[in-house]
Amino acid sequence: MVLWLVFKSFSCNREKNKNKISNVYEMEVKVKCRKCGRMDSSTNYTLDNFYGMVVCAMCVKDKKHKQSKPEIAPAQKPKMPGWDAEDDLLERAYKAKQQSTVVVKQLGNGRVNYNCPMCKYAFEYDPIEKKPGKCPYCSGEVFRVAY
């Protein structure tokens, strides 16, 4: 980082402050921004997690401005001719059923390898005795099992 020191001097009133030094130097450090290359006072820099470095206030402001722009939603797939609200309702019901149904692998002895849909923890589940009744890791409910 390139640093430039700029000294600004100002004189004190001798009559009011006889015991103080007549010239006091205020030190200001000028720093070049690594992101945009602007020169600015070191007091205007902040550590930004997005860029992963110390950047000037203008870069932070530019980032916030870019993030605040509304993004255009991706185009939806064109529906088939004759598609109506009832078809939308049926599609949502089907997706909800798919989320609540968990696909498992058979291990033998009536047990299956079950992956918890909430935390993705894998454990053995007995669908006949319905044990364990909850996920041992997150205590999530065991959903319907599809073979």
C-alpha cells in the first residue's frame, strides 16, 4: 500500500495558550485504494468482507448500489395449451408429496438406510417397528418411506 503523509500546520493563539507550542502538526495519511485506485484519507477506508480487503468508501457505496438494483426474474417456461389453475394446484400438490416422501435403500432384515430430509443425516430405520421415530441428529420427524 502506498502512503503519503500530508502535514497541515496551523498556529495557536499565543495569548490564550502561552504554555502550548505555537505550531501543531496534524498528520493525515493518504492511501491508494487497491480496488479502484483512488487516493483518499485513511479514515475513509473500511474492511469489506465482500472484497476481502480494505477498500475506500466509494467502493463500498458502489457495491451497495449494484446490489440494490432489482434483478430481472428468469423467464418462466411456457405452459402447455389448456393449462389452467387446477393444473397448477395439482403440480404444487405433487411437489409437496415428493418432498415429504423419502427414497431409501434396503439393507436387509427389514431395515432401510434413511437420509433425514432436514439435516441429511444417514441412519438405519425400521419401517415395520417405526424405530427410531425421530432423526437421532436433529430430532426431525421421520417421513413416509418409498422403496
